[in-house]
Amino acid sequence: MPDLPFTFTLPTPELIPSHYDNHIQRRLSALKGQFLDEKAYAEMLGREDTLLYEVYEITRPQAAGELLTGLSVVHPGKVGGEFFMTKGHFHAVLETAEVYLCLKGEGFMVMENPEGECVVERLAPGKVLYVPPRWAHRSVCTSRQEDLVTFFIYPGNSGHDYGTIEQQGFRKLVMDSPAGIVIVDNPRWNKK
Amino acid sequence: MPDLPFTFTLPTPELIPSHYDNHIQRRLSALKGQFLDEKAYAEMLGREDTLLYEVYEITRPQAAGELLTGLSVVHPGKVGGEFFMTKGHFHAVLETAEVYLCLKGEGFMVMENPEGECVVERLAPGKVLYVPPRWAHRSVCTSRQEDLVTFFIYPGNSGHDYGTIEQQGFRKLVMDSPAGIVIVDNPRWNKK
């Protein structure tokens, strides 16, 4: 054997919970209409229905006073210039909050409320993000190679409203550009 | 200078949140009547009102749908054979849960409900603990040198009932012994 450089991997945490009741895998086809560059989206989907993100959930009663927890893993990648992201949602019970703790990777949480306010917060390991009641939220992975992994907690009675975002999108997009990552207005917001 | 062994410390995370609204410090005197060995308690208190644990809280409205978050730091030490611990409490709104994520250290969460069930769960970094509605809970630090640090989340309307535990104690105690850490029945439970 030639004396070549070699690598091996020390056991690093896989960041998959040791117990979960439900494993959701969301692929490109589940985010139809959400990415700005429809041509790039169609081309990518023609090649493969790429896995964008995964969620590991713990089942609990969907009742006020209960807490739902889980792990969100957004994989790295782009559709055109737009980074891989989650569908994003409002809570069906709008007056419920959510807490995220970033465990790994880099990215952003894109948020907006029905009053028209929007905030985009950077996520990095160790960062806790409080999403107040009334704020829709979407995670975006901006690393080139690494998953964005967050631990989330929300009230048991929150529910999910995916429809509003599917219909109108988020007001802000997180895009790659020659100058780096940029956060831009969504030209198609509420115009679908 | 002689060429002696020396040490220095690389910047390790201090595990104090970069932002908090309230910093609670609970000393030995705040846990009067909770430790089994009253003689050891009195002697220790005679020397110093030792700091047992600290809580860093983020203020939010105390409303259902909101989430209260913070960091709990239980310092290492013993009163007689009993490890340093938090006061422990039920939630005033009994039907509310709590989630703990252990970030550092080693210890236990001692839990019981009004129905007489009790569970003692081991805490270690990366472990998530779900405390269901109705369960009182107390953290215990069992490391010789290291703090037990946990990140906690509970519903905004939970409130605290410290009085029940102050009056009756927990059913289980976490004690040091020549054979190691033992979890024993509390001989004074409900007998104060």
C-alpha cells in the first residue's frame, strides 16, 4: 500500500434521537410552488425527488398543558439560488409559541406574523430562538455540507396551518449570491 | 521560574445564557426542612449559607400558549449524605408538562405525582426528559466537581406550587453511600 494521506471518523453524535414515534421525510415535491426559481425546481425534480428535511417527533396528547418535542434536520442544498428549507407554518391555534434550540449547522429561521412584521434570525449551535405566538416560521439550512439540526418544543394544542404559507409564501427569501448569503423580499409573496 | 507542570483553560462554554431577565440564587437556608440529616444541615448553615443552585429565567407573559424557558445550574455538594438539589415543585396548574434538556454534568430528576407514583430519571448531557402533567420534579446534582446544567421549557400558565413539597417532601431521596449513589425511600415523607 502506498503511504497516502488517509482519514477516519471519530464517533461524533449522529443527532438522531434515541427514541421517537414518527419520522417525517419531506422531499422536493412536497414544497411545490415554494421555491422562486420554478425552472430550477422542475429540472431538479425531473432528476430526483430530493430529500430536503426530516423531522423526528415524540407523540403526546394534543392538549393544552402538554408539550410536543422533536428534532428537525434540514439537509444542505439549493434550488436555483435558494437554500433548502422547511415548508414552514403558522400554528392552527395562532396564540401559541415555539422554542428552538440549534444543535448543529448553520442557517436561519424566517418568521412573519399576520400583522406584516417579519424577522429573520440566524441559527448556530447553542442558540435558543423564541418564536412568539402568532409568528409563522420556516428553517433554512445555509451550510454547504452540514445539516441544520434543531430541537423544538411547542404546546400540545398548537396544531399546524400549512395552507396559509402554501398559498402566500413567506415575505422573505434566503438566497445564495456571489456576494454571499442575502435575505431578499419575495417578489411573489401573496401573489400565487 | 522552575520548570513545573502548569495548566491553563481553553475557552469552554460557561453555559450561562447570553440574555436573561431574572437570576435566582437559592441557598441552603431556602431548603430548610428538606434535607434528611438535620444536624449536618444546621452545622453547614452555621458555617455559611451555601449557594445550592441558580436559575436564569427569560420573562414572558404567564399565559397559556406562551412558553417559559431558562437554565438551571445545580452546584455539586452534599448535606450529610444527601446531594445538593433544587426545592422541587408541582405546577400550580397541575395539568401542565415540562421538558428538560441536560447540557452538562450528571444527576437525577426525582419525580412523583399525587397518585403516588414516583420515577427517578438519570440526567446526562444530551438527554431530554419529559415531565408529564401532574408530576412534581426536583433536580439533584451527583457529580463531585461539576455543575448539573439543564435547559427547561414549560407552559406560560403553569405557575409553581412549592408549598406541597415543602410540607411533605419527595418520596425518594438521592444519597451518597460507601457503595455509590443510592435512591432510597424518604422516611419522613408526608410526616412533617
